[in-house]
Amino acid sequence: MRDADPRRRVPRTDALLADPALATAADTLGRDRVKAAIVQAQQRARSGEITPDRVRDAALAELPAPAPRTVLNATGVVLHTNLGRAPLPAAAVAAIVAAAGHTDVELDLRTGRRARRGRDALDALAAAVPDAPAVHVVNNGAAALVLAATALAADREIVVSRGELVEIGDGFRLPDLLESTGARLREVGTTNRTTLADYAAAVGPRTGFVLKVHPSNFVVTGFTSAVPVRDLATLGVPVVADIGSGLLAADPLLPAEPDAATTLRSGAHLVTASGDKLLGGPQAGLLLGAADLVERLRRHPLARALRVDKLTLAALAATLHAPTTPTREALHADPAALRDRLERLRDRLGEDGCKAEVVPSVAVVGGGGAPGVELDSWALSLPERYAEPLRAGKPPVLGRVLRGRLLLDLRCVPADADETLRAAVLRAVD
């Protein structure tokens, strides 16, 4: 006679530990932690709280999800701040893996002596922007500006246009950031108009530098005027230009976005920028400019606190050496090719009973860069109710909800992930 006691059907611990999903979890979280989750789930089954066939899933549910989780970015926002901005090129990912162990980050293997930290990344940055006499790297764009303000203008004045005193995100504002260094802001002009005469009247013996900030996440139109770097360079004091987005050379797709090379040629003494935006690399703060200024920054005590780690240096060097990046590929993606991919995806979904449409879409740069620039694109249109299950799926898929429809733009989705996306959509339908 068959034993009716359900407790006898509770899976054995060794069988559960051999389950592929739980075995993978044991590799990352440790066998003891996974075994404890299994024992807890088995006990729930024995007490009748769950059925024996739910033990495996219950054990997995007790374990923390991998962090961070890989997300398919189908929003059409190339540099999505909430998704970590720029996805790294494959070479940078490989470089991070290699740098995870012992590396020659500060060692000359030829001589066996200490070497300049991060020389590969610094040499690659210098080669990418020959107009920069010297370069340095810190841990993010805000840190680059803080280091410049501390080293060059502590207890002195920074002359800056009122129209460029921006909020940089998450409630942090540029004036607060700069004043935290001990510098005093000398605001000139008005919100919409600033002239060279305004700057000239403010420059004096207490001036540390004139700051030019690119308002990279908004556009002011109408009755406006701003002073270009080439004119600020005539004032006889250092000019620091924060270009923000990390564009190293001019890109015809982004004519209004300042780049490091052009800004330096226009007379800026120091340029600061981010590494994880248009450059397409890891989070880093780039400093490029006059050798004497960069050396002052590099030797300032604060530079030690803002030092980048070996993983960032490895990823930055690999990004600078790479022939292209996912960010550049997404920005310059051919709309016709995107439409072809979407039509194939739509047809495959239709074969599986999931009706979708291919519709025109508008993508944007994002990441606080190139405001107002729109990129012609295409998207898969699905009912809005798919948005939540897709976000909660494995892998999560993030789209854009617009007028009651969920739009999945493939501009930032790698072509080899189309099948993964199709499977995710079908799971969301069920």
C-alpha cells in the first residue's frame, strides 16, 4: 500500500544540492548558506506549510537574488542613469576579470620597482586626446571638479555664470559641491544671459579660476547668451571647463555637445568630464589640461582619497583602446536595421500566439548628455500590462510606457539578445 504521509515525499538534501539552480547558488553564496535554506524549506514541507514539490522553489526564494541583476535596456535611453549608464565593451569586461587578481597596477615588471599607478589607462587617455599636455583620473566626474576646486581655489574665488549653477542629480547641486571645498563662488550674469564683460568685472586677485559648465541635462532657449571658452581664455586666469558627458572628440551626431579636444584647443586650461557617459567606459572622473595644473591636482592630498581602484583603471584602459563601445554602437545604430530586427521579432512572437506591432520610436542620449537630441528609432508595441512581468522576469526587461502601450526599443539591446527578449515576452504573456 502506498505511503500517504506527504513528509516522505520531501526531497532529500543531497538531491536538492545537486539541482543546477541550487548548485549555482552554492558556488556564489556558499554551500552552508544554501543548505540552510534547503533545510528550512524542507521543514516547511514537513509541517504542511508547503507541498513537497515546492521545496526547491522555496529554498531558492530564501536566497538573495544576484546583485546587481543584468537588465535588458529596451527604453531607448542610451545612457540610462538608473541602469548604470554606459554598458562596458567586452574588452573592458575581460580586463576587469583579469584585474580581479594580482596585477601590475603599480609595478614595473621589467625592473621590479614601483611604477606610476594606472599608467596604461593614463597613457591611453593621453593618446586619445593629444591636445591634453597632461591627464589624471579620479573616481567620478563630480570628484574631478571637487579636486580642481580644492587644489586651485580653496579660500579663493571661482567665477561662474548664474545660468550654469546646475543641479547634478539626486538633489546634489553644483554650488553646494563647490562651496564644500572652501572656495567662494562669484556668480556673474543672469539665469539666461551672461557676457564677457560680466566675467571681466568679477576677475581679480582672489580669483582661483573661471569655471565654464556645460548645462548637459537641459536647454535654455529664447533670449539667451553665453560666453564660449575661447573668449574666457582671454581673461588672464585659468579656465576650467566641465564638459560633463566625456565626449573626447567631436561627433557630428551631437553638434552641440562639447568635446575635450575642441575645448582644450579653444583655450581651456583644464577640462573635467565623466568616463561612464559618452566615452562608454566605467565610472571615472577625467582631468585633462595644462601639465602644471594637472600636477598640482595629482599631488594634492585629496587626490589620494579620490583615487580610482585597479578594476576601474583596467576597464578605462580597455575602453580607450577598444575600436568601438556599446554606447557608440547604440548612438549610431541604423534605424532601418533596428526595424528589420523588430519585424523578425514580431513575426516570431506571432507564430507563438503573441500579437505585437512595430511602431516608430524616438530614442534619446540620456545620462545628462545632449539634451534635445532625438534619435529616430523603432519599437515593439505591446499592451501596457506586460511592463510589470517583464521588469520582474529573468532577465528583467525594462521598456517605456507611453499612452497605454509598452514600447520595447532595441537600440540598446544587443542583437544576440533578441531571442532572450522573445522568450521574456512569451513568459510575460503566460
